[in-house]
Amino acid sequence: MERRLATVLATDVVGYSALMQRSEADTISRLKRLRNIVSELAERHGARVISWAGDGALAEFASPVSAVRGAFELQRELSAPHNAQEIGLQLRIGIHLADVIVDGKDLLGDGVNIAARIEAEAEPGGVLVSHAVFEQAKRGAQVRFKPIGHRRFKNIDEAVELYAVEGDLGLHSCMLTKGLPQTQATKPQQRDNGVIVLPFQNRSTDPEQQYFAEGFTEDVITELSRFTELFVISRNASFSLEERDCSPDTICGETGVRYAVEGGVRVLGERVRVSARLFDGFSGAQVWSENYDCEVDELFDVQDDMVAKISAAVAGRVEQQAEKSAREKPTSDMAAYDCLKRGLHHHRIGGVTRENAETAMKWLKKALEKDPTFGRAQAWLACAVATRDEWLGIKDDDLYWEMGRRALELDSNDAEVHRIMGSLSLYKEDFDNALYHYSRALEITPNHAYIVAHAGNVHNYLGDGEKGLVFQRRAEALDPYLPEYCREVGVIAHYTLRDWEACFQAATAFPRLTRRAAAYRAAAALHLDDPERLNRAIRRLATIDPEFDLEGFLSIERFQDSRRNEQLREEMSQVLGYMNEGLLRAVV
């Protein structure tokens, strides 16, 4: 009897029996169109439809992330105005991750039954997932979740904890994009001075110490990024490889860098053991390795020593710079540092659940209580407050601005502080100040892909699309897994240059088209004299955001030149007019 772990998705049409009683022929016709959409979406996400049972379907997905993302996109497509009119059927969707029995092409067992039970609990047009799915998909699926508690199901012994998918996620720099590199067709440039830091493993018996290993990995990446003679792959790319079972030389080949760092962290009370190794991905040889045993409050010294030795090993092998010291850490209070890392651990999924946003705030506040001079914790608290307020529908730019200013007063030499101040300056339309802060952030950490990309966006808003593209291309080189919310910078750069074709194509190439990129693509399509592509672009935007908020969009997309703002308003008003009047042809 073959068994395997599977992500099972179950669907069911709401009110199917009543619809059939009303009109069998019409309902069957609509059901066929619905099945076509389900099949296309399953294929797009690498899934397999196991069976069609009347008005329901059962599918197996390769991962919980693809299942949640696929279910969310399916419900969004069905709720789009044109599909709501043409199909007019609503689905309930349930997803579960479990060990199943394989019988030919069929899947059997409790895991399949639980997925069906979860589906029955979902609201019309909704998606419910089990806790097992949530834990695997909370970072990669890029959607918001709401915990709805435990449910007991018939003939299932244990209660199942459920989460409802609430909507798309407002992405931020802590979120990860998982999958293959975005530019698979182009082999990455081979860099002899390139380094990728693979996520350090949590080797403690306590899984709660995972935040510590993640935080240590981020610190090593950040410190190595300060060395201008090194080319350091971004945090997003490093953590995207966390679940890959690949050798360092394979990863080096995929990312185009010569060196890979890997290791582990074990926390035992007040003692820490860190092991680290540096591999040459071109030769497969181990260049350097070391084990460190220290007290928790000595970890900064260990990290400095390790970073210095890695940089010396790499720089020395390319005949550049010998050993250099890592800069002074932002706080000497290890307890405050620990609170910061716990806060960031929850902040990464703060946009995913409101509870995590609030927990992040609590830990960051504790970090400041333990060390009131901790500027980085103050800056991240501003981000955490903003994330929490997104859930509450509150926007208080003055509050975030004051918190950012306070962080700058505490530590004017921290890249994250300057990055956050740069973003807040953009919100206040203080473009010169935004450029200053992003430039300072890049001086401090020149190889941070997120900062590089968004520095390019500052130039876009200043009207210099050419420079925006330069920064965008550098960000893509630093991060072959560059998230869509960074790749949007290139779309806006082409729009700024009035290169409508390039703008349209850049957005179309997105693996997952974002609302922002879809809006700029629709604006560019107005200039292409191609009704088919215009209709397709507007229909896609209507699918992604049927209730597109023009004023909300324009409040964020602000250029220094008022004429550009007026042009964007005119274009998006025209796009919105098409959406509202339903003047769209059915373009496949």
C-alpha cells in the first residue's frame, strides 16, 4: 500500500441542488465553464485534479503554498465581474495537508475526508485551511489569514484547527518569494567574489529557538553585505532555498556565486554553539570551517569573528581585501537583541495574521524597554505598528514619522533606520529626503537587494526612469528570486520613460501579477493601439481588484512632477471607467 504526504483541495458548488432544480441545462452549462477555469488554474499551479464528483472536485497540489495561492486566485477569478455574470456559481474550498493512501490515480484516507469536511465549513466564495496547511503556507502564499478556532468533524477523532483566507497580502521586505529564479532563461553571471549564506539550522531541541537561527542568519548576511568587495545574495533568495535539498555547489550554480556559507546554531540555556562552513561551489572544496562555544552575551564577538574570517577567505582568494572588522553592533544588550529577533520573527507574518502583528509590537516594545537607545528596534516598531493598523483600517503617517525620527536620533548609522525613514519620506512626498535616506542606507549596506530596488523607485518618482532601471537590474543580480513587489520598480521605470510596450511586457512577465503592476500595465495599454491587449489588461485588473480604489492608488503612486500625477490620474480614470461600465470583450 503506497502512502505519501499530500496537499488535498476539495471544492463544492454552493446551492447546486437548488440551481439544478431551477434549470438543469443552464446549471450544467455554467458548471462546464467553471470546470474549465478550475482545470486551467490547477495546471498553472502544478496540481492534479483527482476527480470530478457532480458539483465538486478533488485536487492534489505539490505544496501547501501553491494550493492556498491557487485557491485564493480561483475564488478571485470567479468573483470578477465578467465571470460572476458568465458563470454565476460560487465555490466553497477546503485544504488539508496529510498522509494519504495512493490507489492508482486516486487518493484515499482520513486526509481526504478531512479536506472535504473543511470545505463544508467554508463560507460561499471562501477558502478554509487546516493548521497543518497554515504553518507551511503562512509565509509563501502571500495571503492574509484569520484563525477561526477548532472544529470537530463527524467520524474524525481529533478537532481540527482552521484558518480562513482573508485576502491578498500587502507585501513588505520580510516576506519571502519561494520558487525558481525569476530569470530562468538567462544563466546568472558567474561571480568569483559572490557569496550566499544559507539559512543556519536550528539544532536546539526547542523548535521555538528557530527565530534565533533565522536572526543569526540575517545578521551574517547584513554584515557581509557591508563589504563592497563582496557580492552577497539577498536574504530573500537565501531563505527561499531553506526547504531545498541541494548541495552548496548546486545552489552556487543556480545563483551564479562562487561561495556558500552554511551552519547551525544550538542554544542551551545561556550557552550557544555555532558551527559554520564556507564552500567553494566551483570546485566543491571546503574553504573554511569553525565551531564556536560561547555565552549568549558573547555572540556578537563570535559573529564579528566569523564574518571577518569569511570575508577574508573570499576576498583573499580573489586577491582583493584581507580581513576587515565588522562594524559595531546596534546594541550591547543581548536581552534587547533577543527581543528584537523575536519581534521580527512575528513581524514577517504580521501581515498574514493580526495576532502576529500585535505580538511583533509587544516584543519590539520589550526590546526598547530593555534598551531605550536601540534605534533599529524603534524603526521596526514603526513598521509593526503600520502593519497592525492595516488590519484596523487606520493610517497615521504622523505617528509613523515621529517613530522613525526617534529611531534616527537613536542610531543614524543603521541601514534599516534610513530605509524606513526613506519610505516614510515618500509617503509625505518629501522626495529629496527620501533620496537622501535611501542613499545613506546603500552606503551602509550596498548589497541589500530590497534597499537597492526601492532606491530605484525613488528615482522613478523623481522622474529618472533610466536610473530606476539601473537599480532594478542590480537588485535582480543580487536576488535571482527577487519578489514581485521589488520587480514592480522596473514596470514603473518603463512607465516613467513612457516606454509603453516595455511597461506592458515587464508586467506581463510577472509569475504572479500584482495589483500595482496590473494597474500600470492597464495604463500603458491605453497607448498601444491594441484593443485586444487593452481589454485583457483591464479584465485582469478587474479580476485582481474588482473594487479598485483610484484615490487609494494615487495616494501612494506620487511623482515629484505634478504633470505625471495628472497623467496617471487621467489614465487610471479611463481604465476605471471601462471597468465600471463593463465595456470589456471576452478576450481569452
